[in-house]
Amino acid sequence: MKVTKDTVPEGFSIQMALVDLLPVLFYGIANILLGYILRDSLFITGGAICTISGTIKVIWKMIVAVKRQNVWPMFLQMRIFMPLGFLLIIISIIINRGAFAGFFGNIMNYPLCLGLLIAWVIGMIAMTVCAIKLDNADVKSNWIEQSINAVAQLMLLICVIVIMTTGAMKADEVVEIQEPRQEETTTIVDDSKSEDNAKAEIVVNPVEEYNAWTTDRVNFRDNPSADGKIIAKINAREEVTVTGETDEWLQVRYGNQLGFVSREYVSTEEPQATYGQAQPLVVDRSKTTGRIVCIDAGHQRYGSSATEPNGPGSGTMKARVTGGTTGRTTGVPEYQLTLDIALKLQAELEARGYTVVMTRTTHDVDISNMERATVANNAGADITIRIHANGSENTGISGALTMAPSESNPYCAYIANESQYLSRCVIDQYCAATGMANQGVSITDTMTGINWCQMPVTIIEMGYMTNPSDDVNMQDPAYQNNMVIGIANGIDAFFAL
Ligand SMILES: [Zn+2]
């Protein structure tokens, strides 16, 4: 029997509806967690539509079970919204295939996750076959279909949880500090507490205040004990003021708060900067003053998949602007890193006497790559620096490169030579300042943002957000400072001909 507008499926029970709720629940939670990992709005929206659509189907089954009444639109919506949700998910994967490739590349390192994911895919295929082959108003078919669905979605949920707990995706989990357990010998009974309060208090000996530095990321606790509540996490190389001590703990003031950190991770030796301080080049400033530099911070909060010509007069259409990649370890999206660096570069270049034009200064814009080039063209910029970061399926790949058009570029061959020279200057100075592996100048004629430019232009891929070390470095303020000095030095080198 097929479900139609006027028929009520036989044998549907509340229990069956509740079992049907399981896959919806599993998938809904997995989708929220995946959204947190991938930070892709289209992907989350697609997942949410699927979840809501599934929930409505469960409610429909409950109404059928209780009232023996067919609320036809509640059944019918599945045929529209479920495929729509899946379509959005597939579109988001196609648009952000770089980021997803990195995600799946990471999963390859975890055979358990890979196995679970394969089980999920097989489950989804099996369920689709059931949905097509079996009668969806039949009780037995329904049990088979929904049992497969529940198991499959549970596999997906476990897979996502394993990914998150193994620390493959988030930096926070990577840093786990060992602390010594508090020894009972250092404790005395606090008389001020009531008699029946058996809990011992630890004596903190005050000391003459002195400054010290954390040697690692460390927990800042309200009590000199590993059981003490964590007030905050203090990063490595942070300055604290020591005000008291126990055998294993130091009482320190951090910001305006008093708390405790393990002695093991505090040193009175002032730490050296992790990275050498890059220095500006010595150049003739009379040659740089009055030059206009356009800085384009790559991407924006939400990509725009509508298309535009790949170059002036081109029949090849490309997406207006994509969402970019994401830091696999830090979780920081590329559009945020690019703007952070772009704003710092703006300040550095202005301090060096350049006039700077920015294509964007916030994330919530919708400016296509062609429009970004047009901003530079209209401003009469002397050069354009397009700030990006790279991604790869291979998380082992690290380093930086710049991109420039070829001499046979159909749209902007006349800027090829100077763009290649600018790219060479920028990548060499950038890598000298940061110590990033130099992958040289890549020649490409496929970049819309280059093809529309009427002045020397370079795209710098500052490092691989899929590589843990590049990703973490690019979020370090001292390292960012070197990145900015390196790019500015490259611009100086280009102009100081
Ligand atoms: Zn990019």
C-alpha cells in the first residue's frame, strides 16, 4: 500500500515513531558538531533543514499512530526538504572542496573515523535503496529502513565525537598540562572551619613579590591544588607576579586576578621571543612616499557562488568569491587571518610612507574578486597585494608561495613581468622574515583577481592552514609581526629599484 492523501498507513505505533526519532537526534547532534568543526554556514543550513524535515516526519508518524489521521503536507514535505537539505550540503562541499579535502585528509589519519565514515556512507546507500524498493507505508519496511538509518547516523555521530576528542581539529585539546598532585604533608587543618569540616586547607607562604614567566600553557587555578577550579588558562611566555608559594604551587597575580599555577611551569628567566624579530629593509624612503598600495584581504565571511567572468571579455565564469580554507588546528577561518594580516600590513605600510587602499576592512562584505581588482584599478594603485593562506589534502605540506600571471596571459600580459618581479620580492622577503619554507613564484592565468588587474599584482599564500605548525605560527602575534614586516620588506624591495 502506498501512502496517499486519503490513506492512513496501517500499524504505525508511538514506539516506532520514537525509534525513528533516534537517527534524527544522532544526525542533528553530529551536524551541530560538524558545523563547529567546519564552520561552513551552507553545510550547517543543509544539515539543519534535513534535521527539521526528519523531525516533522517523526511528528507525522506520531499523529498517524495516535489520531489515525494522515496530515498529508507533513508527509509530503520530506520529498522537498530532505533532498533540498542534501543538495545544500553537496553544494557546500563542492564550493569549499579545499576545506573539506583537508577535513577528510585529516580523517585518513584516524582509521577508526575512516571506518565509521565508510559505515555511514554504506548505511545511507542501503537506506536509499530501501526507500526506493520497499513500501514506506508498510510497518516491516519502516523498521528495516529506520534501523539502518539509526545505526548509520550513530556511526556518523561517533566518528565526529572521535575526531573532536582526539584533538585532530581543535588547538585547545592539544595543550593538556600535567600538574603535580598536592601532597597531604603540606596541609594543616584550618581552625576557622567548623569541626566536622574534614577538608584540609593548604598554607600559602607569602613571598616578596617578583616577576616570572610561564614556560608552557598552564592552568590558572583558584586553589593550590589540581582540584582547584580553573580561573583561566595562561599562555606560554606570559608574565605573572609571584606573591606566595607552597611546595608545589605558586600564588601569582595575572592581570588583576590572584590565583595559583604549578611551580613546574613558571620560570624567573625572561623568555626569548620564539621567533627572531624581523627588521625592515634599509631603503630610500623618497622612492616609496606617495606610492599607492592596494591590499586585498582574501575572502569574506560568506562566499558568493554566483559567477563572474574570469577576465575582461572572458567567457569562462568563476565563483565571485569563495569562503576560503580554515585552520585545521586553530579553527580560525582564512578570511579572518587574511584581514588580521591585511590590517597590520596597512599600519606598517602607512608608517613607511605608503598610501594604502583596502578592498575590505570587515568580514561582512560581498565583494567579488573582479570587484576587488576594480577597487585597485579605480584607486590608481601602483601595486596590489592579495593576502591569502593555502590549504592542502596533505597536512604535512608547509610553506609559502606567491602567484603572478604569465607573459601569455590573455587579459593582462602587460603586467606579467612586473607582477612576477613583485611576487619574487614579496616571497623572498616574507620567507626571510618568517623562516617559512619558500615555495617560490607560481605562474597562473586562472585567477580572476589577477586577470582584471591593471597594475603589478601578486597573491601571497602565506602558509598552509592545513599544516599544524604553519597554522599555529600564523596565529602567534610575534610571528604575525614578522609576516607583516616580511611582506612590507618585499614591497620596499620592489619599489626601491
Ligand atoms: Zn584564499
